[in-house]
Amino acid sequence: MKLIPIILKIGLFLFLDLLVFIFCGVFMMGYDDFYNESQGEYFSFSSMEIQYKVVWIFYNFWIVLNCFLLLYFLFRVFNKSILKLK
């Protein structure tokens, strides 16, 4: 019975994580729609308005945060498996 709340927490976490990625993707579609070649190279900071810069920086921060959380999770699983072997 203790497994069900853990699975629900993990599922909720993954759902919220995907919502952040979906939000960033949908928001950046506005940049794609209104991109103008005269403003600079595509996806360069000089061609972005401030709101797209903020979302792009947050998106990259979110990816780095997800990598750290994945490494932390793998570290915890590795430690638990090592402790079971001893």
C-alpha cells in the first residue's frame, strides 16, 4: 500500500514537469510566428524580445535542473542498491 502514494507523487511530478516544457514550447511559438530576418539571426538573443529571452533562459535552466534531479535520483537508487548488497 505504500507504493501507490509514491507512484502518484512521481506521476504528478512528471505531469507538472511536462506542463512546464509544454508552456515554454507554446510560448516560444510566438517567436517563430513573428520572427523578422532584419532583427538578426534566427534564435539569437538580438532577434528576441525580452519576454522570449526570459522564457528561453528559464527553459534552459529547467533542463539543467531536470538533469541534476535525475542525477540525484540515480545516486539515491545506486546508494540503496549498494546498501542492499552489503
